[in-house]
Amino acid sequence: MNPTDVSGLPSGVPDVLRESGIEELYPPQAAAVDAGVTEGESVVASVPTASGKTLVAELAMLSSVHRGGKALYVVPLRALASEKKAEFERWSDFGVEVGISTGNYESSEEWLASRDVVVATSEKVDSLVRNGAPWIDDLTCVVADEVHLVDDPSRGPTLEVTLAKLRRINPGLQTVALSATVDNADEVADWLDAELVKSDWRPVDLRTGVHYGDAITFADGEQREVPVGRGERPTAALLDDTLSEGGSSLVFVNSRRNAEAAARRGADVAEDHLTDDERDDLAALADEVAGVSDTETSEDLAAVVERGAAFHHAGLSAEHRSLVEDAFRDRLLKVICATPTLAAGVNTPSRRVIVRDWRRYDGEFGGMKPLDTLEVHQMFGRAGRPGLDPYGEAVLIAKDHDAMDQLFDRYVEAEPEPVQSKLAREPAMRTHLLATVASGFARTRSGLLDFLDRTLYAAQSEGTERLESVVDSTLDYLVANDFVERDGEEITATALGHTVSRLYLDPMSAAEIVDGLRDAEDPSPLGLYHLVCRTPDMYELYLKSGDRETYTERCYEREDEFLGRVPSEFEDVRFEEWLSALKTAKLLEDWAREVDEDRITERYGVGPGDVRGKVDTAEWLLGAAERLAVELDLDCAVAVREAKKRVADGVREELLDLTGVRGVGRKRARRLYEAGVESRADLREAEKSVVLGALRGRERTAERVLENAGREDPSMEGVSVAEASADGEDGDGDGSDADTRRAGDGSAADSGDQQASLGDFE
Ligand code: ADP
């Protein structure tokens, strides 16, 4: 089908498409158009990765806006929102204005009312509905990207309920759902009252297989020799093999740290295949990468990019990601080592895909868990560059013959799992029932059941018995905790319940926090960190061997600080959870005591991204705790705010004023403080040479910091570094372990911080 044959679009759209290389619609796209996707019809498109789902969404949104409507594009990951926005901005010549909703959970972002297309995550849309954003009523088209994620136990229910709510608010809403190929896509289509477009078509053929020993065995029985030398890793042999034919590879691994390590080894292979011109271009690219930010990630990435490889994970900034992706598409970078999360949504086709790790650590599972077939198939789908490769190759790696058989069974020959609603899981039910009542979607038990009848869960269950019983027990829970009141038939949210819903908390987290705060007179930061760490909204660190003893000891040392009753050692499961929360809280405490990040990662056996993740979650939960304390008129609100600020900035109390200045992080703040510049006011007055010295002689940085602190003349021209501070520049002792140098909070655990390790030797 030629784009000119598509009805419902503004004229000129086919020209824009042609300019970006789209002359003909791909068959699944044509099928979606035949199903009426540009005429306002709802469509579920279940097609393989890289077969052009995004264009289906764009055609739907363009035509909807052309008819005077407004579209919402729901992304599966926040990190993808800006990429999608940039993609859709190519329609600005047609008067389509794109907005991205990234604000915090409590705002209704009214300015989005003026945008024609809004891009947001499902959590964000859910919270916009909860906070009553008026423009939600104006939507005419909603696109759910990667709708098969309704199957995800933690995030799926939000997507599911959000779609149900949007469809309830706007009965005529066009729903376009994009899905990977799953067997029961028809159920999803039935649920959304949509036409199903299902296809296995791909723009490039795909061959899948397993490497074992000295060869890849493909599903069709053919073999390709890829010998592995002594001491060589199979991944390296596979990379070398593709490179010798001029092809690129995408390697999937299971963690950020592994992605970085694999990229270093990938670079060892790639650098032997580079031409002189490529080396020059890569050196320039590496400079650009290093210039993006002043972080270790920037430097590490630049170091591998220079040698033809890159890592790609959610810890990269958007700028890093686009530099890496563009250079890979331009065939300058030869190897990308990626974690699966992001790569699934990013368009980076390559000759060969290597799925190196097919297991990933899973806290709930309690160990390494095999990836779902669907997820691995999505990685496979990145193989084969249209117009460049005769076919794509996707390869798993087996250590022995049994593993090879297992990988064939599990991934190469298997069908992906069916999509199953996870809404009946307790946390999901608690959260969504409260929100549904609080935002007025339902006012009675039967109203609730009526609303839930629009979910995939209802569409997939026989009868209503299970649903009714989950609803009843959840309502009892919400009433018992004072979030909801029942008056005969009528169900309403209490003031507390409204707050909890708007704060986007799991009601169980809120209940735990409220109980703990009611108990607290003058809570310590550790006490507060522990309180939020034991809520279901915090993903706790798990205990490794030896940790039980270590943290039991700490638990008794700091017993006075905990908010709430410490479970007895005989309540096995509860006690264990208490200790896991304590370990997590200790990580936060270390962070707020300026322990160096590297030491924290080593001490707790986690990656830098995990530290960031815990800190962000703690900041959000403590912010919510502060709001609850205010709502309940509790004295501890100030202590909560302070604990929040300290963990957010990763500093001791005395640095909070300095870290309030933009551009001053924990390390810079500590160096300034040690040089005698102790506050924002000091920054306005201090000797410039002292400031410059504390900021390691970086003039531009110093100028920006002074400017941000409100200094009238921030210029560093002619200023040189003060003697005393210049001496301290060598080595990398910057701010690290301020803990060991300073007196500390005076709390009992300070001595414990000197322990070399807590048993985390993995
Ligand atoms: P998916 O979302 O299905 O994984 P994308 O929408 O990212 O796939 O599309 C993959 C690539 O195919 C993109 O680079 C896109 O520009 C290109 N593409 C999409 N439709 C066509 C088409 N009809 N003709 C040529 N290229 C296309």
C-alpha cells in the first residue's frame, strides 16, 4: 500500500514519509490501515519487533489530530518518552504540537491541555487522572506501546487500569495497542473492543540458533562454524566472526555492570577491525561522549567508544544514548552491549544479536530466573538491518550440550507466554481500588465491580467470584486503615485516603508510614530510612550469607531508633524482612553520611545505578511521609524533611545549605566546606581563589557555582588557585569517606562504618 492511498491524513504526509525512506507501507501497517486505524477505529497490532509499529501509532494520532482531536501516547519507560517526543516532532509542520509529561506525581500539568499529542508513562497518566487533569476528557486517541506489558506483575496493573479508566472517561476513545507477537493477542483485542492485526511478517528474515562448542546450530538444522580459541570467550569469538564479514553485533547481558564489562571486552575485539578513518571518527565521537557530562559513566563510555564498542543501559543519559545509537546505525560503532530493558524499545538493528545472559536476578523469585520467552524473542527481533543484511542472526550461548537442548526448548522453538492480567494481586488491588474510589469512578461496591468489569482481568476470568472476594477483602483493609469509609452502600475516600491516592503510594506503605510516624517523637534519620524501607514501595536489598548475623547485631545496637515494634527473632519471616529493610536503610544512611559511592557499591554488593534507584525511591517516600505527617498534624514533619534532604543530596546536615546551590553536589560541597566556605552566603563573599581551589581549578564550574549562589561578579578571570587547596588535588580522595575523617552523628553505629565489608563478596 502506498502512503498516498491512506485516507484520513493531512495532505503532505506521504511526502514526509518518502523523505524518511518510507515508500510503501509494510504489510502489517497496511493491514492496520485496512482495519480503519486512520478512521478512528481501535486496533491491536501484534507484530514482531522492528516491523514498523511506531508508524501505525503515528498514522492513528495524526489522523485523530487532523479531525480536531488530541492523542496520548503511553510509553513503557520514562527514558523513552523524550525519544518518542523527538520522533513525533517531525509532524510539527502539520500543526501537531507534542508535549511530554514528566512532572512529579502530584501535579495535573495543565499546560498539556494545549498540546495535540502528549507522551507519558502509564504511572504518570494514572496520576494525572487521580489529580483530575481536565484535558484528559478531551482525548480522542490513546496509544499503548508494548501493551503486552500488562502481564508485568509490578507495572502491568497500572497500564491495565489506566486504559480502562481512559475508556470509561471517553466512551468513544480510539485505542491503539501495540504488542509483541503473543499467542492470545485476540484476548487483548476483545478486551479493548479493537480489531486485531496479527502478523509474523518481518522486514528482514531472522535465523535463530544456539552457539555451543565451535559452532552455531540454527533452528533449521544448519550449522555455522565459529571456533572458540583457548582462553577465548564464546562472545568474543562470535563478535569476531560477525566483524570479519563487516557486520555489527548487539550483545544482551543481565546487568549494567555486566554491560560495561562486556563492552570493554567487545572493544578488545572491535579495535582490531577498524580502519584508520574509523579510528579518527571514533576518537571524535569519544570526545563528544566525554563532553556530555562530568561523570565516570561519561569517561567509561568514551574509553570504549574510542575502540569501536559501547554499553547501553538505563543509566545512560538521553544524549549518550542517542550518540551511541546513531553511531551504531551509521556502522561506526561495531558492538553494543546492552541490558534488555531499554534496548527493547530502541531502534538499533544489527547483523547479529547475541543473547549472552538469559537469566537475571529476581528478588521475588529469590535467585537467578530465566527470562521470559517473549523477552528473549524481542531481543532476537533486533537482528537484521533492513536493506543491509540478507538476514539477521540471533544466537544464544550454551556451556554444554544439555544447556543447548534447554535453550532450544525454552527460546528457539518455544512460543511466547500468553499475556495474563496481574490485577488481582494484592498490592495492585489495594492501590487501584483506593484510587478508583478517591477519584470518584465508583461510589459503591457494585460500582467498583462494574468498573473492574472493564479490565483485562475480568475479560480473562470465568465468573466474578474471585474478583468479588478480592474486592471485599481489599475494601475491608482500606476501611480498617482509615483510607475509606463505608456508609451503608456508599463508599467514600477519607481525607487521608485522598492524600494517599494523590501521593501515588501503595496504601500498605502509607499505613506502615502513618503507624511509624505516630509513634515517633524525635526520629533519627536511620529510623525514618528504615520505616520507608520496610514499605512495599521500596525494593529491599536481600540478605547474603553472613548478613543475618551482622544485621541482627546492628538491629540490637540501634534498637531505640526504630519506629514501631522490632519483631522477635522467632518470627522468622518478619524478622528477616526487618533485617533486609535495615540493610537497605544502612545503605541510605551511609549515603547521607557521605560515604563514597564506590565504597557503598562494594559494601552492599550493588551497582551505582542501584544506589541511585534506592536514593530516588527513598526521597519520594520520605516526601510522601512528610506530607502525611503534615496531614495528620504530627510534630515529626521537620525531622522527616531533613532526613529526606540529606538522602536526596547524599550529605550530612551541615552541607545542606551548600547542596541547595545548583551545580554543587556532595563532593563539591564537602571540598568547599573543608576550605572554609560553609554556606551559600559564604559563596557570595569568599575568596575566589579558595573557591576555585576547592573546585579543583575548574574555572567554568566555579563561575557557574558562584553565579548560582547569587554572587554579583562570578568571573574567574585572572584568579588562580589558592596554595593550600591546590595541594589537595592529587589522588582521588575527594569527599570520599568524609565519614572516616569526621566526627559523625555521634550515633552508635559510626564505629561499624569502619568495617571493611559486610559479607558482600560477590
Ligand atoms: P517496532 O516499533 O515495530 O519495533 P519501529 O516502528 O521502530 O518498529 O520501526 C523500525 C524501523 O522501520 C524504523 O527505522 C522505521 O523508520 C522503519 N520503517 C517503518 N515502517 C517502514 C516502511 N513502511 N518502510 C520502510 N521503513 C519503515
